[in-house]
Amino acid sequence: MSKTMSKKQNRKNRKEDLKKRIEELEEIIRYNEAMLEEIYETQESMFPIFADLVKLISRLYKEMKIEDEELKGCINRLKETFMDENENILRKYFKDDDDFTIAYT
């Protein structure tokens, strides 16, 4: 009978250990989700700053009449990253009369 009790106790201990581990993992997942949410919020709040930087760099290059193909390529990649078929995300942060043609060439 002692062996049977020992097996039951071992199962119970394993079950408790697994339950504790699951709770620890759930806590880790909740923490990671909270961190991701904070990162997304920070990223979203910084986007207008990014858009202003693209605008300023484009305007500086235009006014200085610099034709830098590498810069044009970088700005085009950034533009493609932040634009999708349904919504021009960059346009949200610029006025209609803003002209920074390097970014759109």
C-alpha cells in the first residue's frame, strides 16, 4: 500500500509542479504582451517625428539641389514601408501643399 500512496503522491506533486510552471508561463506571456503593447504605443507616438524627419531631409536635399540616388532609394523604401493600398499613412502627417518630391520620385 505504501507504493500506491507514493505513486499517488508523486503524481500529485508532478501535477502541482506542472500547475506552478503553467502559471509562471502565463505570467511571462502576460508580461510580454504588455511590453509589446507598450512598444507599439511608443512606435505609434514616434511616427509623426519620423514623418517630419523624412519631410525635412527631402526638403533640404531639394533646396540644396542634391541628386543622391542612395537617399532617394532609402526614402522610397521608407515610403513603401509606411504606405499600404488602402491608406497613405504618410499623407496623414503632411499638408496637401507640402512638396518634397525626392520622397516621391
